[in-house]
Amino acid sequence: MSTTSINGEAYTDQESDTIPLLTSERSNINSTSQVAIVGANVCPIESLDYETAENDFFKQDWRSGGKIQIFQYVFMKWLLCFFIGLIVSLIGFFNNLAVENIAGLKFVVTSNMMLARSEGNSFNLVLFGMAFLVFSVSNLILTLFASIITAFIAPAAAGSGIPEVKAYLNGVDAPGIFSLRTLIVKIIGSISAVSSSLFVGKAGPMVHTGACVAALLGQGGSKRFRLTWRWLCFFKNDRDRRDLVTCGSAAGIAAGFRAPVGGVLFALEEMASWWRSVLLWRSFFTTAVVAIVLRALIDFCLSGKCGLFGKGGLIMFDVYSASVTYHLTDVPPALALGVIGGIFGSLFNFLLDKVLRIYNLINEKGIVYKISLACAISVSTSCLLFGLPWLASCQPCPSDASESCPTIGRSGNFKKFQCPPGHYNDLASLIFNTNDDAVRNLFSKNTNSEFQYSSILIFFVTCFFLTIFSCGIVAPVGLFVPVIVTGASYGRFVGMLVGSHSSLNHGLYAVLGAASFLGGSMRMTVSLCVIILELTNNLLLLPLIMLVLLISKTVADAFNGNIFDLIMKAKGFPYLETHVEPYMRQLTVGDVVTGPLQVFQGIEKVGNIVHVLRTTRHNGFPVIDEPPLSESPVLYGLILRAHLIELLKKKAFMSATVPTSIDALKLFPAGDFAERGSGNGDKIEELRFTEEEMGMFLDLHPFTNASPYTVVETMSLAKALILFRDVGLRHLMVMPKISGVRTSVPSVSFSKILPVD
């Protein structure tokens, strides 16, 4: 029989797919056994699994644990969830604190320079020119700082980080995404980028930040810096680390929007591909800690001790505590907003995907090009933000304004800008402001006559395109807040068109517009619905928000995928789709496997193991027992690359191929086979062996998973996909239905069906 393996997508051109067999003995193995490993192919990105390698070593270590160890494991995992919630909430609060104060100081200084003008027109132009210079230079410095630290220190911190975390929770561990360096750059870079008046948000980076905090706590410190905590050794495995990362991503959304339930649902709906009931409880506990801590910190800020921070930035808008009434006549405008959101959302995703691909071509030329691109976007944004308000005409201040008009300083609904006393610039109130305050102005009630049609249209077009061009720069930037701002702008415009024919005020239409654009671009429903409700503190809007989200997602799905999946695809992350393609039901797993597959004997020669590990990138290898170890060739199980490297590192060699009954726990501590974390595992290229050692043998039986998942070659491809995803597998063995029959199978591109190793 022939051995076979899956042929993966963009990484199949590597040489390890066609490595010749070492010896004639190896050929004998191939001629007497047929096994296909689905998902165990070549890929420079490490793939992880939920399944536990239940080898004899694991079982012996598990049985040696008593009730105290079990209690310690459960208690420490809940305690880690508490610390994740506490740390992420503190980071989220101080992120808002820093952004509001840095951006607020910038706007206060610029506004004061514009107000300190004299009667002479020429001197006015000089003052406005100086104000523009201060505004643009400060934005450029902030953007330059965020780009430099990201490009030189932690390139993995660029972007929102949501696609990377989602890929990890789906089984793909990109290098460096959870390192301490990435976490620090993510926090500092996000503060700097958001403060620079770019149309970017900080909620997306908070998801990545929460995941980094969880991953670092779960791996129990760092061996490199001699900071390792033994009491966290329980969680140095794929499953527990992934559970903690899921809790961290939920905490990130909860801290970004003060939406604890929305954070849990976001992790369930969008992030995690494998969910358990106990994980629901732990993530809910984590976000509850976030909500409690943030509430306490916001109460502290209400006393005026947080500078320009005010009531907490975007943590909660809380703009609709009053009762809202609507009638059947309000449903058609809501339906229209859903359709508009679906069309604009799909167009947004299409354009952003094209822009990101162009940016990738520029970024490939070097770090200088990356930083130059970010600086060019910053300068262009500053020019637009400072210049566009001049297109709007000044409006007289309303007599019943709920706040001072015109507004002087950082925020408010009635920015003075260049207008005479008693007048305000409505476009400046939206553009010459932070994104958080722009959302608050659009969502505000009792302001139906505040904005002009032209101002809202200019603001919508500006937000739409600046968001597209800003989100691909080399800096920690998110999409959530810009998408909310953009959707709220055209939602407000629809409300203005409907006018007195609707019982809803324009601010409520802005909320529905934000929901429609979120649904059209991100394609989530339940989590976004809850997040918006928690943001606006208005449960009475629930039916309309649900309707808008369902329609916008349905319309947008007819054109393309959600934005995070498109970014994942652009970055080259192998991703296992949730749905089964129709053609998969017409194929079997035997139709898509190919070979040759590298296998090991139960007692294998060290030289053979070293050669295979150095010449392939597989993460799992079948272990075959042949006579005299067994009466006939039999599949013993599956052994992982990391375990083989650890055995070679410890040099637990034998001089002969004689089976020995050894106590693995006496030779190896359990921590030696724990998850290394942050991609810092040992490499086979770093190990050196003498000629004598290369001729010795390794007994693989105690470290081989003797109960791997196996299927017959006649199983449908659709069924294998469901099994692979629902169980959370990394390796799936395909066995021949009839022993002793040679089969010929074609090679098929498998990039969208199963994750590669």
C-alpha cells in the first residue's frame, strides 16, 4: 500500500512534501501501511489543536494527580480569569484616559490659537496657519511614533489584531502575536495612533490586548528572563491557553465599549471556532470583572480627577435613558437603512481589501516605505480635517441649546471654528473632534435642527474613505469606532430626510445607521445588537436594531465576506470555514489526499528522526509497529514534532531496538512537554548529535498518542470538515477501507477546506 497526506494551499511548494524515503526499511513501511494525515501538511505558521495527546506519559502524569491538584487547577483557572478581567479593564480605562487627554490637549491648544485672533484679516490668516501647523505637526508626530515602534519593535502589533486572534482560536498560531513586546507596542501604539486624529479606533486593538494578557498569564512567565511560575504549569497546553485567550478577547470588547454581555457574545459569534459551556461561564465572569472595575473607575472620574477624560470617553455613550416610542410607519425607514448598510458595508469591504493589497505591495519594499505611507495618510487626514469645515456655512446658535453655544475647546455639539460670535460650525463639530465625541454628537437627542444636509454628506464621504485608507498603516489601529461613526452619519442623514414623518428623532436614526453599517461590514448580528444596546443604554430599540442587522447582513452576504475574514485571507492565514461548500459532498477524503507521508517505527533510529524533522515541516507523524514488535504491521498512533524534539534534546537514546518498559515520569518532568508559548519552542536546527548518537534508537511508544482520530477513506469531505472543526482537531488520519489494496489518489488544493500544519 502507499502512504498519503493532504496537499495544502499556498505552502505546498516547499521541498518537504517530496522528501525521498531514507532507507529500504522505510520503503518497507510504506509498502505495508497506508495512512493519510489530514491537516498535517507544510506551513510556516504553527497550527495548534484542542485535542490532547493522550500518550502513556500523559496518562501516567494525569493519574498521579490527587484531589488537591484538581482543586488547584480549577481554582487557578478562575483566578486567572479574574486577573485577566482586572488587567484588561485597567488597560482599557487608561487607554481612554490617555487618548482623551492627549487628543483633548491638542484640540484645546489649536482652538485657543484660532480664537486669539485680532481684527486684521491678514493676522487672522497667520493665526489660522499657525493653528493648522500645530494641529498637523502634532498629528504627524503621534502617527510617526506609533509607526516607528510598530515597524521596528513589534510588527505583529499592526492592525486591529482581531484577524490574528481569530486565526489563533481557529488553530493557526502566527509568530509573535502574543509576546510581551507585542502587548506593550499594542497599548502605546494604539494610544498614539488614535490620538493623532486618524479615522481609527481602539476597540479592535483592545481585543488583541486582552488576548495578549491572557496568553502571557497562561504560559506562566518567561524562561528567557528566568521568570517562570510553577503554579501556572497546569495551563501550558493548547486547550487551556486557547480558553484563556478567548476570555481575554471577550474582556477586550467589554473594556472597549463597557459591554460585558456583548463581549461574551462577540467571542462566541466571531472569534472562537470551538466552544464549551464552561468556557461561557469563565468568559462571562471575566467580562463581569471588567464591568465592575470600569464602573468604579468612571465614578472616580466623575469627581473631575481625570483631566479632560470627563465621563470615560467611549466606554459608554449612555445617551438614551428616556423612553422611546415608535410606530409601524417607522419600520420602512429602518428597512431602508438595513439595505443601505448592506450595500455600503459590502462596498467598504471590497475597497478595503483592494487598498490593503496595494499597501502590502508598498510595505514589502521596506520599513521606510511603511512609515512613509503612514505619514502621508496622517498629513492628508490633517489637511482634510482642518480644511473641510471651511466648506460649511455658519449657523446661529439655537436658543434652547442644552449646552453652551458656541463650544470652546475640546468637545461639544457647537464648535465655533471660524464663525462669528453667536454662531457655530456644524461640520467642525463632527470633523474637528475625536471620533468618540463625533459619535456622541450624532447620537445626541433633541438636536434635529443642528446639522445641515451638506455637512452630513461631506462628513459621511470623509469618514468612509479615510477609514479605508487609514486602517492599513503600520500601527495598532481598529475598525469598530470608524465604522460606527460612518454608519451614524448616513443614519442621521436618513433621519433628516424622513423628518416629521417619523416619530423617531435623528439621533435614533444615527444609532440604527451605525448598526446597519456594522452588520454590513462585520456580518455579526447577536453580538453587535447587544453591544449597541449596551452602548446606548436603550433596550426599547431592540426590535429595530435586530431588523436592521438581519437585513444588512443578508444583503452584504450576497456580495462578499466579512471584513475580518478578508483581512485573514489577505494575510495568508489558513482558515477553516464554518460552512460546507456544496462540492465537498461529492468528494471523499480519499479523493484529496496525496503522498508520500513520513512515518516512524515504534522504535526508531535517531538519524532517521533527525533527518525527517530537518527536511519536513510536519507537526505530526504516524507511528507504525511492525514485526517483531507486532504480529503484523499496525498503526500504533501519532507523535507530535514538539515531543520528538524534546526527546532528542534530552537524548533518551537506546543502543538496541529492544522494547523497554520505562517510567517516563522518572525520566522527564511533565513541564518538559508543556506548551512553550509565544513561538519560543526549541528548533531541530539548534540540536547537534554525534555519529554514535545518530546510530542509536528512540522508543516512541510512551510518547505516542495511541488514540488518534481516524476515518475511512470513503468518508465524505463535508463530513470530515464538520468533524475536523467541531472537535477542534489538528490531525485526522485517513485509513484504507480494505487492507492490502493499493489506491491511487489525486492531489487537490485544500486551502479552504482544512487548516494546514
